Amino acid sequence: MNSESTQGTGYLSVRVSTARGAIPLEGAQVQVRSLPKEGASGTSDLLQSAVTGRDGRIPLVPLPAPPREESLRPQEPGVRPYATYLLDVYLEGYFHQSYIGVPIFDGVIAIQAVDLIPLTENQAPDGYSPSGDRVIEAPGRNSL
């Protein structure tokens, strides 16, 4: 089966909290973006944007993924049986966090826990300055 002829759907569940997951954060801006193609320059496309509720969660995000059958057969070098996405999380008073290469499989709910770290009094209050950024890369993203 050719992954270009059919496409599956995976789902992303995001929970934003602080204090190592103990306190859910309401009002955090969560953006899901496509990753730029290998070797391509430019920005990624915004696919979904949501704000967390009182429980620190956003609604389940459906995302395109290669069909499930692709993960059941041997892969060609450089071909992944899953799609990868970029996740950005912003909340005033906290470090901005980016997650690069979040894997999404067809028919599976991927759960991404986000633990935001508060800014100190001396740091930029908007969390967008270079000192207010944290980037987390999914393991194995560059291994294929």
C-alpha cells in the first residue's frame, strides 16, 4: 500500500501544567504545526491552535498520519510509519516551550504532557524572549 494514496488520522492530547504536573494551567496557548520538509527552508504551517481549559487540556486534535498498515511492514530507509509535528506552548509568566518531532500514528492518541516553568522576576514577562524559550526534541528524530 502506498502512503501517498491513502492517509490515516492520529490524535494528539495535550495537558499543560506546572509543578511537575501537579497544577493544571488554564489559558495556555497551544499551537500544532507541520514540520518543514527535510532540506526545505521556511516556516511551518499552523494546523491547530487552542487554549487550555481549567483542567489544563485542549480538545483532542486530529492530525494526518500514514496509514496503520505502513507500521506493520518493513520500512525503506528514511521512511517513517508515523507523522511528526511541532508543538508550541505559550503562557504569560512561563517559559515558552517547543516540542519538535512529536510522533503521531494512525488510530492512536498520542499524549503530550507539558510542564511549564515559571519565569523569575528578572526574566521577560512575555516568555517570548530567547531567555524564555525551551526546546524539546523527540528522541530518534534524526536517526532515520
